[in-house]
Amino acid sequence: MQWVLLLAFVSVDAAAAAAAATAAAAATAATAAAAATAAAAAKAAAAKAAAAAPAEPPGLTAAAEEVAAPEASAAAAATAAAAAAAAGDDSMQEGSLDRLDGLNPPLSPLSSVSSAPAASPSGGGAAAAAAAAAAAAAAEAGAGTAAEQEQQQQEQQVQQEQQEQQKQQQQQQQQQQQEQQQQQQQQQQQQQQQQQQQQEEETVCLCGKLKKLLL
């Protein structure tokens, strides 16, 4: 009976140990799943950073890949440990727990992932600042060209107005000259008419004198 009781106690202890190992494996699997989720989030953040600032993302993507590899292996090991614990293999449980203990350190790069994206915003901010400076320079250049165009248009308008004024002055001068010429022609005509009249009168007078002399 004592041996039976001892065997019963041993079997109960073994079952309790197996249950504890199974619970530990499940907890480790949950931790690995959380780590994988964090790695996926890091990859998503790296993709967003790559879309925002193309210069910096390669290093960030490499860091995310370095972190994702041990997370995937940890998840696989946790799954294997859970299966071994469910089967009740003590040696596999101890080995899997040892492997999980050995895989715990690689999970630490999550801190590096959390700190790594901090480098990208500076590069992204520098790129954004450079783009803003370039846009400001382009805006200034555009404003300068617009101001120059306005000045050119104003100068052209002034030149056109001056040309129109000159044309008007020339037309006025031509009209005045024509009027003066017409007046001169009229005066000449009047003088010619007066001279003709005088000549006619003189001829008439001479004719009358000659008749008187002949008579």
C-alpha cells in the first residue's frame, strides 16, 4: 500500500509539474506572440517611415528584420515546447524550457527597435526641412520672376503710351502743317487774283489813253 501511495504521490507531482510546464510554455508562447506583434508593428512603422523619408528607412528596415528573425524563432520554439508539454515528455519540457530561457535574451532588441525609429524622424525632419527650404527658394524665385514680369509689362505699357503720344503729336504736327500750307495757298491765290485785277485795270486804262490819243 505504501508503494501504491508513493506512486500515486509521484504521479500527482508529475502531473502538477507537467501542468506547470504547460502553463509556462503557454505563457512563453504568449510572450513570443506579443513579441511577433511588436515586430510586425515595427515593420509597419518602418514602412511608414520609408514612405515619409526615403533616405533613412533602409537601416530601420534592417533593424526590424534583425529583430523579427529571433521573434519568429522564439514563437516556433514556444509552439514546440507547448506540444512537448502536452505530450508529457519531461525531457522535452526541460530542453524546451532551456531553449526558451536561451531565447529570452534576443527578445531584448525590442528596446533597440523602440529606440531605432527615433533616428528616422531626425533624418525625416532634415529631409522635410530641406524640402521646405527648396520650396521656399522656388517660391522666392517664382516671386522674383513674377515681379520681373510685372515690371516688364509696366515698362511695355509705358513704352506703348509714349509711342501713342508721339504718334498723336506727329498727327497734330502734320495737321498743323497741312493747315498752314492751305492757308499759304489761299494767300497766294488771293495775291494772284489781286495782281490779275490790277493788270486788267492797268490794261483798260492804257487802252482808254490810246483811244484818246488816236482821236
